[in-house]
Amino acid sequence: MIDMRWWKRLGMAFAAMMGICAQAVLPAMPVEGGFLDAHVHFHACKPGDLDRAAEWMKSNRVERIVNYPLRQSRPRTDSERRQMLENYAKYRGRIARGCVIFPEEVNSVDEAVAILAREKQDGAVVFGEHYGENLKFDDPRNLRLYEACAKVGLPVMFHYNDKHRNMDEKGMPRLENVLKLYPRCVLIAHGDWWRSITEGSCDRLLMTYPNLYADISCTVGRSPIGRDKKLAREFFIRHADKLLFGTDSGWWSFGKPPAPEFALMDELDLPSDVVEKICRRNAERLFWGSK
């Protein structure tokens, strides 16, 4: 007969070990006050949803987050929207809200502007995560959204060139086209954008276009950033004013070890002013209006 008490003790020991490992990969506090994580996905539409996000923040030494809805975590009813806004009001100043509409949901720029203006009035500070499923990055249906965001004054955080989402070619000509078309629209790159770092396009676009930023989430396992620390360090120093710390954590992260981006910021041994910009100041400026 299986001794369930033994299994319970084993499970408790494993959980304790995971807790120790989780603490081990968290670096020393990089800047006074903790991290600002500019890219997370936590549920927000039910009572207590953001309380769980706040617990995650505390355990990971994160002072503020920018929380993006996904298709499955957007409010589906007026009641859920009211609850969502109530949840965010409780954490005003600590948890910033993203909003999103999908290209197929609007037929004109004016229609998108009307929706986004309401979202901004209700506290949204950024548009995203923008996936552009089965569309080229500069497809006319995407352009409607970029133009609307430029008019309303919402930055756009986008997933990039991942097989069938916001597709582009080598050298990122479609992204560059959008940067030229909408200079007042701040675009925040994420995802497979980072895979172009070795061929020079990331450098060139960040240096050329004031309206392009990038968050560092998903860089460790999916780009040269995680494999070439010298490359990463030099790039982070060179573009310290344009990069945002982010982990792409979400409801799937509860009880898990911290995301690798925390350790990355420690491993790169960056100058303190560079860490301050990437981990706090740039996000404060974009999303909280700090100077």
C-alpha cells in the first residue's frame, strides 16, 4: 500500500527546494525600489485577480507592472469590465493597464479611435499585446490600429514576426514602414524582433527612429541575448534609453521560479545608470508620465 504521508512529505520537501531555487536566481535588488516589469499577463476581470498579481510582485521584488490582456483574459461582459476597472483602481500607481482590440473588430480608424479613447479615459496607458494574426506587420488592417493609437496617444506593444503574426522580412522593412508612417506612435518591440539583433536591424532601427522601443522579455531563450552576454551587454548599454525590463510572466507563473530576465540583468554587470534606465526610468516615462 502506498504511504500517502511519505508522498506528502516528499511534496513539501520539493516545494521548499523550489522556493530556495527561486530565491537563488533572483539577483540583488538592481535599483532602489525594485523592478518595473513592463510586460506581464495576469487575469484582472474577477474579484481578487490582481491581488494574486500583487503577491507575485512581492515575491519577485517587482514594484510596478504593466499588465496586458490576451484574447482569453479580456472582459467579456459589462459586469466583468466593471470588476476589472474596480480591481485596477485598487492598485492605481502600481499596476498599469493595457488594452487591446483585434484588427478584425474594427472597420475604420474612427471606430478604433472611439474604442481606444474610452479605454484611455478609463485608465489604459498602452495598447497591446498586438498580435496581428495572419497579417503582415503593415497590413492595412494593422495600419488602422497604429493610426488610431497615434491619434489617441497610446504606445503599441507588439508581438513580432512569429510565423503567422505581424509578419515581416529580413531587415524589418514593414516595421520600418510603420515607424515612418506614424512618427507619433510609439512602438514597443517584443518577441522574435530580438532574433534580428546579430544582423544589425535592431541597432539601426533603434538609432534611427525615436518612436521605437523594445522590451527585453523572451530574450533569454529565444534570441542571441541569452547566449552571448558580451553582445547583450554592449547592446543594452548602447540603447539604455530605449529598452524596458519585462518578463512576459502571467497567471501561468504562480508558484514557478522567477523568469530568467531577472538573473540576466545581474549577469550582464551593467553600469548602475543603465540598470536604472532599463529597469525603471524608461517605463516610468512611457507609462506613468515621469520626466
